[in-house]
Amino acid sequence: MVMNKNTVLAWATFIMIGVGIGLIALGAFRYDEIAGWGFAAVGVGFFAIAWVFNALKGRV
């Protein structure tokens, strides 16, 4: 399997979406106090970076 730049960006996007979902789930289900808001905010940030990686496919 050849890993070109688009394949690497696709894998990075999928990994960051998974981590973002995990962080949002931690914030929603594990931490009931104010720390949950921080976990959820970082998870949304991971989604934003994954969106940028997805937009970069084919342009870099």
C-alpha cells in the first residue's frame, strides 16, 4: 500500500475525528463538573483541525 500525501491526510482526518468523538464523550459522560466543558471544547477543536486536513486533500 502506497502512502501518498492524500492518504496520509485522510488517515490523519479519521484519527482526529475519532479522538474528537472520544473527548466529547469524556466530557459528556465521564466528567460532570466544569472539566467536562474543557474536554468537549478540545474535542470540537479536534473536529475543526480534521476539517482543515480534509480540505487540504488534493491541494498540498
